[in-house]
Amino acid sequence: MFGIKLLRLLVLALLACLALPLAAKAPAKPVQLDQELYRTVVERVRGGENFYPATMDAQRERSYPVQPALAVRPPTMTWLLALLPSTTTRTTALIALLFGALIALRQSLSDRPPAEALSVVALAVAGLFGAFFPDNVYLHEQWSVLLIMLSLAAYRRQWLSVGLALMAVLVRETALAWLAAIALHALWQRDGKRACMAVAAIALAAGLWLIHARFVAAQIVPGDLTSQGWVRFGGLPLVIDALRRNLVLTGLPGPLVLALVAASLAAMLRWGREMERTAAIGSAGFLAALTVFGRPDNGYWGFMAAPFVLLGLPLLVREGRAYLKR
């Protein structure tokens, strides 16, 4: 209970700090347009419309491409948000999920020294500040990343961990990096059962996405816009932009951002436990993919990795102190 109280005080303090400096930093225009699009679709689905016609019409009205199928987000988040009556209640649900994920993360670190555990939680919070921007409740990344965090925190319960990661993928496809990380880490540890569950979840997600693609294709009409694609080889500049979705990294020069993240991920792989190693593998894979995929306005994809990339810093501090005492 004491740890949870400290966690709540920590989050409230961070929110107070965010209120002034970040209020003036509105998300980039493309993100705002995406928010408006997704909110419109949620309201239309809540009003009784079918997801696919409503989504395709909304995208056409804004001159958004509707093909290939990757240009249309899966319906999972829309269906869930449409169950709630307003933006206020949806935001409340998102914040509740955020607090639940942080508490689960803290409880998964119950065997760590309190200072180290709370440092990990604080670094995770620094990557979740996007959830407090107005209307970010309609960004798929905000929901998916919290499901990933819950999945990592539940690593001792195989079915729950894999199931939550699968749900994250059904909300936002880029969460596949962490579901694949669960499979890779399980193979590394020769945990056949967990590896099979993760591979089965990947296969299920792929099958459901193909069904989604067929529904999208059925709505295509002559004249629909086609996306220019996401293979842009943006390299490290896009990675740095994405990483700055973590509050700790926001104002730092690019080389220092890369150095801190590289050191953190290496520490997670070297000294971390299953949770940190899985987070490191997934984050590294996601960031590597960003060097190839993504346009300059897709930096907000970084919300998917922002809570995880610095979780190795407390491990570095711990090992550094141990080395100095030798």
C-alpha cells in the first residue's frame, strides 16, 4: 500500500510538471487530424453505423487514402470506445487503464529495492505523458502501449501475458514487435509452451488482419486514394523523433538520446529479468523497423516504445554502484 501511495504521488507530481511546459506543445498537425478522424468514426459507430463504411467515408471526406488495407486501422479500439457515451468517459477509462498498468508494473517489481522499483515506474510514466493530451484517447497507440505494459507486468502468468499482447496487436498492429519479442525470448529461454502460445497468437492476429483487409477491400470504389506508402528509410532522424515521446528525452540532442537508449536497452538485456528483456527486444525491433518504415509525420508512433526504452537506467545505476564497491 505504501508503494502504491508513493506511485500515486509520483504520477500527480509529474502531471503537475507537465501542465505548464507541455500545454503549449500541441501534437503535430497530422496527429490532431488523425484524432479528429478516429473520434468521428467512434461517434458514427456509436450512432449505429457499420465500422467499415463509416471509416471509409470519414477518410474520404478528409482526403485520406483508404488503400491498401494498412491505411485503415483495425476496428477493435473503435468498437470498445463506442460502448462509452462521451470523450470524458473514454478519457477516464484510459487514465484508469494507465494507473492500473502502473500499479501492475510496480507490483511486478515487488522483489526489487523500493528506490529502484519506483525509478522504473517513474521512467515508464515519462513515456506515457501523451495520454494526458486532449483527445489523445482516440490515438490507438495510447491504448495499445498500456496493454503491452500490462502484458509485460503479467509475465509470470503466461496465458494472461500473451493474451494482453495479442489484444495490443488487435488495437494497433505495431504492437506485433512485443508479441514477437515474447516468442523470441521464450525460445531463448527454451520455454516451449510460452513460445508456442506467442506464435499461435501471432498467427491468430495475422488471420484476423487478413479478414480486416478483405472488409476494407470490399468498400473500395473507383477514385479512392492510395497511400504513398511507408517505406521511406527515415533512418535515425525518425528514430530520434519517435524517442522524444519520452519526456526525459524530449529536450536532449539526438546523439545523447541514442546513447542513453542504447545503454538502457543493453542493460535490460544484460541484467534485466524476463520483463525487461522482452521489453528491450520488442523496443529494439520496433526502433529498427522505424529506420525503414514511417514518414516524417509518423514520429508519434514512438508512443509505442516511449515507456520502455529507459527502463534499463536503474539497472545501470545498480550495477555501477556494485562495481564501485568492489
